[in-house]
Amino acid sequence: MTSHDTPTGLAPSADTPAKKRRKLVVGKGVIIVISSIAVAAFTLYTVIVLDAIFTAA
């Protein structure tokens, strides 16, 4: 990425290249956190369902 390019997903703005990079990194971090929470919730749900199935049998 050259200093004047806008990363994909960011609207053109007057931000400095350093600020654009920071926004890009923060955005990726937010996606990772949200994805991690979703995976944890699905895992918990799966464990509860499997426990219920094996307990009922």
C-alpha cells in the first residue's frame, strides 16, 4: 500500500496514511473479537445440547 492509497473498505478521507492503517487494524481486530464471541457461544450451545442428549439417554 502506497502512502496515498485508501485500503479496501474505507471511504476516501483526508486521514493521514498512519491513521488509515490504524483504522484498518482496529477494524480487523473488531471482526476477530466478534467472531471469537460467536464461536464461543456456538461451542457452549453445542456442549449444552450434547449434555442434554447424553443425560436424557
